[in-house]
Amino acid sequence: MSKLEPGNYGKETTFAVRNHDAELSLDQYRRLPKHPVHLVLDNLRSAFNVGSIFRTADTARLARILTCGYTAHPPHPKLDKTALGTLDYIDTAHFDTTAAAVGALKEEGIPVWALETTSHSSSYAALRYPQPVALVLGNEALGVSSTVLEQCDQLIEIPMYGYKNSLNVAAACAVTVFEILRQWRQEEPHE
């Protein structure tokens, strides 16, 4: 194990830090199998949050992102600041309304779950996620609209223990996406 000496912060000694991106062409990347998670962004205000969600979707190799309403969507100059070059690697579509996006997903037979703190929400870690699944993420101030919540098959929440009742939407996305993938990996047959 490495030991950091005073004044030697950040220098590793016995381990290698991976600091390079995948060496795949866009075409090679697009042929890789995707995890069947579809993110639905319900009128997100911040292009920086949206860009961060694109980066999370890339790192988890998710199926696609559906941007809705006034949510920034590619091409948009502010998205790449936090997406860090991942915009071309994620399939995306834009819908005028979140209700239309949810309706399209349901027509495809994809269950739609919303991440929202409500009196009917279950803990995000207490449920088993279907494959595929769509996850609706709400506006930073208003959350997921009540009209959309009524369309959803399941409501989930991340338990909060502090003064605030919510996480930043990009952080909540990452927490939930990686819980979904953790569960699915545990369910895979082992040799």
C-alpha cells in the first residue's frame, strides 16, 4: 500500500493510476453492448447537470438519454464542458414533453421508474430493477412533474439524512445508475 508523506500528496508509489480513456473509435464503441437503462431528463435547467449525466451514461455504457422540454440537448455549447467529450458516444433523442417520452418508452415495452421523493416512493436500493428500465430524473427545483409521476410504473428515492431533502440531479443519477448495474451484475450467472 502506498504511504503519502507530508508534502508528497497525490504521488502514488505502489499502484498505477489509470488516466487514459478507452482506445476505441466511435464506431467500435457504438458496436459494444449497452446496459438497457434509458435516462429521461424532465426539464432540467442546468446544461452542466445534463453534461454530467451524459458523462455518467457513457461511463456506465447506457442505452440512451431522452431529453425533454427545455432540457439542453446536443448540439449545445455548454454541454461538453461537463460531458468531457462523451456527447457523441451516447444515443439521444429529444421530446417536446416528458409525457411524450414516457409514452414512447411504454410503447416499446420499457418499464418507467421515476427518481423522486414522494410519500409513495421506495428506497432505490430495496427494489430489483427490470431489464430494460427507464429512469426519469426531474427538474433541479421542481422535481419530476406530477403528470409524469402518474405515468410511471414505480417511484424510487435515495434516502436523505441531512437538512436537504435531495441530491443534485447529476449526483442522484450516478448513485442510482450504479446501483442498478451493481444489482444486475450480482444476478449474472457465475461460472
